[in-house]
Amino acid sequence: MGAIKQLSMVFALAILALAGCQELGRIGGLGDYGIIGNEIVGEVMNVDSRGRQIEIRANSGRTSTVRYDNNTQVIYRQRNYAVANLEPGDYVAARVQQDRDGRYYTDTVTVRESAQDRGYSGGGRLDRIEGKVEFVDSRRGTFEIRDSRNRLIVVSVAFNAPRAVTDRFNRLRSGDYVRIEGRSVNSDRFDLESFL
């Protein structure tokens, strides 16, 4: 009889331990925030290049902020891009880990569907800027222009921009003068929609 009592106690403890492990299995217990295993899956709401953070809204509607660094890879259709190429509306899976302070950071963001693939329209008016091209990074899909106020602005080309845009981007050289239309992310970041 004592052995059965001991066995039932062991069984009860095992069930409690498993219940505790289930909570521990979710990073920080934040499964409700869209963190499943070690990934956050959802829609990019904002990329803060100054704070080096990506804001992602999960399917649950909860928003998570994930830090990134220069080594963070963005993968779309088996090609690597810079984080600056991410756009609001992109549907992504960000592989996350916690740093010593308990904040989330990502080393890899996989774009499952781009904003264009999804027919996403962020709305709002388009901005126009013009200036001289200072630097072109064709590998990352970005270029820098110096505007009339002597500001250096990093311009990002979307993953699947129209062919006319990518063709023009591929012909860009330092010293070219360009007029472009798109959306200002902040004072030194710009998402390109079209060349004018």
C-alpha cells in the first residue's frame, strides 16, 4: 500500500513538473505575444533604425519589440537583405533569443510574405526627396543620397520592387543626381517607391 502511495506522489509531482516545463518552454512565458518556441511570427509594424528595433504584431494582436544588430540577416526568397529593407506590412518569422537583460534580439528574420505580396497598403502620402548619390550598396539594396540641406539619407529598395525601379537602382552610380518618391522612416531613412 505504501508503494502505491509513493507511486501516486511521484506521478503527481511529474505532472506538476511537466506543467511547469510547459510554461518554461515558452520564451519568458510570452506565448500570448506570438512567441512560439524561439520565433516571433507576425506583421512588421515599424523598423526603428536609430533604436535598432523591429516592432512585430503577432496574429494574436499583441506587439513585440525585438532588437537587432549589424549581423542580423533578413532572408527573402533565399536571398539576404539588410534590416533596412523590411517594410511595414511584411509578414515575418523572427528567430529570437534573450540577452542578459532579458530583452529579445534576433539574428535572423525570414520574410514569409512581403507587403507587396500581401497587397498591403500602408496608406498616407508619399514624400519626395532629391540629391546626389554618395554610395550604392547593391548587395543590401540600399543607397545613400546627400540632399539640398546636406543631410545624408539612406534609401532602401523594397524586396520585390517593380522592375523599372530595380533596373534604375542597378544603374545607379556615385555622383548621380536623383529625384525619388517614397516614405520617410525618420530623418535619415527613406523607403523608395519610385524614381521620378
